[in-house]
Amino acid sequence: MNKPRFTYHKYSQYLKRVFGERVHKIPINAGFTCPNRDGAKGVGGCTYCNNVSFNPFYSYDNTDIKKQLDDGIRFYSKRYGVNKYLAYFQAYTNTYGELSHLKLMYEQALLHPRIVGIVLGTRPDCMQDDLLDYLTELSERFYVSVEYGIETAHDSTLRNINRCHTYAESVKTVERTAERNLHTGVHVILGLPGESEDMMMTTAKRISKLPLNSIKIHQLQIIKQTAMAKQFKENSELFHNLSYEEYIDLVSKFLAYLPGSITIERFISESPPDLIIHPNWNGKRNYEIAERIEDKFLKSNRWQGKYFNNGK
């Protein structure tokens, strides 16, 4: 097999093909919660989650979506100089609630003249058919993307991190969403406690069979004021001590199992440095790791889809 001209399928290039120009996400906090926080399924939330670690600085008032968008656009316009934006409902579970309330939140964002679509971060056990019906109708007028946090394909790990859903639920919901021709993405975390490299590659192989449009890959971060921070302090040997270089190699292997059709949104989490307990990579940014992964691909003769296309 000849090596393709690309090393991995970039999400930014995908958006440029869809919209004809560069488009940027504006993260917002609409004040949602999660079923493993409010007692519907569990309490305490995911063991690794401190929502402050990924809230934008301007989301101090989660009741005013327009203000968050205005502040976000003002900030990102100076940095990136783009004209069109996607409202990214990021904090907690953004499809968890009454349909009437969800519609109100989404449509507030879509009223903004610079917003051309919405991206919903959510869980695979929080997507009802009536909401899928609504999103399908909405996608005829706006860009609509749903991103599911599946994190891993191993139920034992999902139990350990208090996700309160199974991988089978992830598969079913991804398939239900893709059947509606909605842009469907997932998030995974590499380095979860108890997972070997073989287990992580098994996750890659399993999700490679799903009808996905995009994926975000995150390294496990131990964040202050989380249940996992307490676990790490009490029993750190349960956790991987992945160096920056080891993570680069791990991601390049992971991508090699994915089909080239899946766009890659991110390679790392970027949490505020003052909240990170481990690992300490001196503030590495996503664009830096993207460059290193491309270098690793060239040096290791890997590329996205290499093993998938070989049927391995």
C-alpha cells in the first residue's frame, strides 16, 4: 500500500470545506448538569471532572448565552480573525433536560448573527428520540454537530471512573445519531487508570467501526478538586506516568487504527496550569503536539488509517 499524502485528517480543513472559510468554535456554559451528578444515575460526577478546568473565562454568567457569545467572539476575533462561529455547548451534559428548555438554549445561540451552527457536548445516555428529531430538523437550516464523551470502550474502566453508562450505550447512540445524517463525534481519554496500551488500542479498533465524523483525543489529566486527585494522592501507582514523548507515540499508534475519513479535532486537553496536578507538560498546546505527531508519523512510517486499511 502506498502511503497517502496526508498524515491525519484535520478538522480545521473539514470545516473550511463545509463553510468555504475558516470557522471557530465559541465554548459556552449554558448551566446544565449531568445525570451522574444530580442523583438520576449517580452522584459526584466523573472522577476526573472539575468543570472549571474547561470553562472559558467569559462564561461567568451561564444564564446569558448572547453575552458569552459576544465576549467569546470579541476574544477569538482578535486572535484568529474569523467571521463565522459555532456555538459550542461544552460544560457538563448539554442534551440533558426538558426538550423545551434545550430548544430555548440552542435557539438563543442561533439568533446571533455570527453563529452558523451549534456543537453539543454530551453523554451517550442523554440523547432522546424527540431531541434527535428536533436536531434533524434544525440541521436543515444550520450546521449541527453532536459530540459524545465515550472516553473508552471498556466497561470496567467506565465503572471505575463513575461514568454510569456502558460502551454498548455509546455504540447504539452514535449509530442512532449518524442515521439522522447529523455530524457525529466522540471524545476519548488515553491513560485512564488500569488501562494498558493494548486496552487503549482496542478502544481505537472498536471505535474505528463506528459511523463517526470526528474524534477528540485527550490525555488523562489529574485535576485539583476531583475524586481522581484524591485517588492519585493515595495510590499513584494505579496511574500511568506517561511522558510527553510517550504520549506522542501512543497517539500516533491510536490514529493508525482509525479510518482516514474521521476528522481529528484535538490531541490533548488544555486545562489551566494552576489546576493540573499531573502530568506537567509545561503548558504544551494542541498545535505543538499536532506538529510533533506529524513528525512522529514520518519517523515511524505511520499515518491515520494505516492499520485500519490493512484490516489489522
